[in-house]
Amino acid sequence: MTQQPKGRKPATTQAASRPLGVHPISPLAPKRFARLLPLDGVMLAAGEAGVRYKNRTDVMLAFFTPGTKVAGVFTKSKSASAPVDWCKACLPRGSARALVVNSGNANAFTGKVGLKGAAEVAIAAARAVGCGADEVYMASTGVIGEPMPANKIATILKDLAAKCAPNRWREAAQAIMTTDTYPKMSKAIARLGGKTVQINGFCKGSGMIMPDMGTMLAFVMTDAKLPAKVLQDLLSDGVKPSFNSITVDSDTSTSDTLLLFATGKAGNKPVRSASDPKLRDFKKKLNAVLLDLALQVVRDGEGATKCFKVSIQGAENDVAAKRIALSVANSPLVKTAMTGNDANWGRVVMAVGKSGEKADRDKLRIWFGKQLVAEKGERAPRYNEDKATKEVSKLETEIIVDLRLGRGKARVWTCDLTHGYIDINGSYRS
């Protein structure tokens, strides 16, 4: 799995080379990309449809061996995109043969035309790979509210199917990027039912990130043999401490889609329940891939220069802890203080207080990294401004809050808020 960066220098050109976009590579990008190896039962390709971008790939196609099972989680937005609606309708079947993803247009808030376009793409993909349209899954990312040029995508799918190969993971990851500054990939090997199984994943996401299920677009594939219900249980559980525990800007996308595919080619012993002990290592490795991908999204937050974890403990319960963590992580004042290397713990106090959850001023304790900065309703007696400033000046740090009220705990990852975020989003449709 991709090594997690800790307080490192900006990424080397080996990982930072990006011929596709206009935004500088994130200083939090991994030094080296994960190299995803072929996975039995999966073939991929990427191509140029000209959906919005010029001179770059903007569509990826994956097709799967017959018998591939699928699970998914999607945005809870009341303005969900047409591809989200399509996938939700197909998911009860539990099987998949193809995946089509485009960047440049979200096909969201596009009315009946958007639904018709989604169906057109699915039918074209089904013809290209030889399956039913209800075995085709799709996702779209980009501008909301603009008609989707579905014909441009449908036209190239036959050629893409002919070009599919087992080793084109990076090309697939690059094709779905929008404001991302690097392709996000992760991998793991696990033991399951007497066999070694492989897990490959890639995703995109940089802005409009506070997932209410997964991230904007994420796709994880394994050669494990698992029933669709088991996959769904594993995914629904695994998304909670990973994709549902990150935020860039508190905005939940209309397009959030996370799909998990299992080709069954590993030939492991049967598993009938997500609680089966045989799944212990697989579940651990799957969750690690999900968390790795989620953290790559935070580290590529639009304009981000820092990543920090907000850890809450001693809350009334876990739900309260999560709400407090998000209140701190989403606070523009907290985020800009991090940008400015300002150890302004008063902003954390503010964010805890506004969360609406139970808190006691005189019990509250706050740390920046290992530095205790506030306790007993005031600045900590041993508070050291220089040491606190050093903590918040790191590329990656942690804000810890102990409410000392109960056993509730949560952790959320986020990034700072810089003028780069305004520059990117102020000109997004330009």
C-alpha cells in the first residue's frame, strides 16, 4: 500500500509529473505512486472523448469477467446525479461486467436528458463488452448542471474495449481527474480462505469533499470470491472510518460513488457472512486501502498545503464525538490558522462550542500535537507558544480534544484553507 507521508518535503518529480492539469502538484502528494499490478478478471483502458477537456483522457472503461460481484455506497445528496441513480437501480442485481467513468461533466441536475444520456452510455458499453446494460456501472465528475454529451462517450467505448489491458491502472486513475493534482491509487495483498488475494483501488477527489458515504469517485477491485451481500457489508462498514471521516470543505458532492468489485478468480474457499473469521485479514487490508485512498483525497485538497487529524475523546458518545470533530475540521477559522502557522487554540474552543454537543468549559483539554495548550477553562499553565507554533507549522499534525465527559471518540482528517482554494473554485468553469 502507498506509504503514508509524514512531514515530508514536496513530492519528487517521479510522483509529481502531471502532464494533464493546470494546478501545481500538492506538497502532500506521495513521493512514489503505488504501482497496481494486473488483477485477474479486470481489464482497463482510457481514452479521449472531449467531454470538456482537450488533449487529455477523460473516459475510462473497465470490464470484468463473468460472475463478478459488486457492492456500492453513494451520496445522500437530495440532488444526486443521473449515474448515481443508474447505479442504485442496478445494484440489487449484485453482478457487474463493466464500469464507465468520465470527467469534465457530472451529469447532475440535468433532468430527463441526463437519465437518457446515462442509459445511452450504458447501452453502448454493454454492446462493447457483451453484457446487459444493467451490468454496466458508471460515474461522472465535473461541472454540475450542464448537459452531458453522452454521444461523445458512447462513440469511443467500442474502441476502448478493444484496447483494454490488465495493466492500465494509472491511465484509468488519470482519466477521472478534475482538479486533482495527482492520480490516487492503493493496493494490498491479503490471505482469504487458503488463497492469496489481491486488492487494487483508485479514486479521485480534491474539492467538494465531505462525503456522506464515500468520496467523489472511488473504485476498488479484488480477485477474491465473495457474495455481493458480504461485499456490501464489508464496504458499508469500511467506509465509516475512512471516506466518511474526511473533509476538505464541508460540501457533499452530488456524484459521490464508491464501488467494490470482486471477480472471484482467486478461487478461495466460500464465505457466506461478513463475520466469517476467514475474512479477518481481507477486511483489515480492504479497510487499509480505503483509508489510504481517503487520505490521499485530503492531501490533495484544493489549494492545500497541510493535512491535519482532529481526534476527539471523552465525548458523551461516538456520534457526539464525530459531530465535534467535523465542527473543528470544517471551521474556516481553524483551517486558516493552520495555513498561517498560528497556534490559535481559541478557534478550536469556538468550534467545539458551536457543535451543539455537550461540553464543559472547565473540563476541556486541547493539544496541538504533543503540546497541551488549554485546560480547566483557560490557557494551560505550561503553554509554550514556540512549541505550539512548531506543531502547527508541520506539513501534518494533530489537534486533540478531550471533553472528559464520557467514552465517545472519533477522528477526522482534513486540510488547511488557502487562497489557492479560492483561485481554483473561482475559475472552475472558466
